[in-house]
Amino acid sequence: MESFFFDLTRHALWIAAVLASPLLIVALVAGVGVGLFQALTSVQEMTLTFVPKVGAMLIVFWVSMSFMTATLVTFFTDEIIPRIEGK
């Protein structure tokens, strides 16, 4: 019984990391890009760091939404539902 919960938790954490990785990678790249731009031009505007990062993350979220949904549906149908029905 304990192995069921540990295995399910491990798999759920891995799925969460896979789902969050596109957004986190884009936020990192956008932040580094804006930081370089600010360092090269000496423009220290706070909205310049926020708006491009949020815009890029929204675009990536919109593009990868079908992948995220399919991954979650597969996780639930393959891992959670059969184990609940089997008990």
C-alpha cells in the first residue's frame, strides 16, 4: 500500500516537472534576454522585465496546452483510474 502512494507521488511529481518545464525555460530565456538588453542599453524600466516575460509565457502556454492536457489525461487514465478501480 505504501509503495502505491510513493510510486504515484513520484510519477505525479515527474509529470508536474514535465508540464512546467516549457514555461520555466521560456521565462528563463526571456529573463536573460531582457537582462542582456537592459545591461547593454542601460535602460532600467521595471515593466520591461515583466511584460515580455509574461507575454512569452502566455504564448508558450497557449501553444503547449494540448500537450499538457494530453499528458494529464494519459496520467489519469493509465495510472490513477486503473489503480482506484482495482481496489
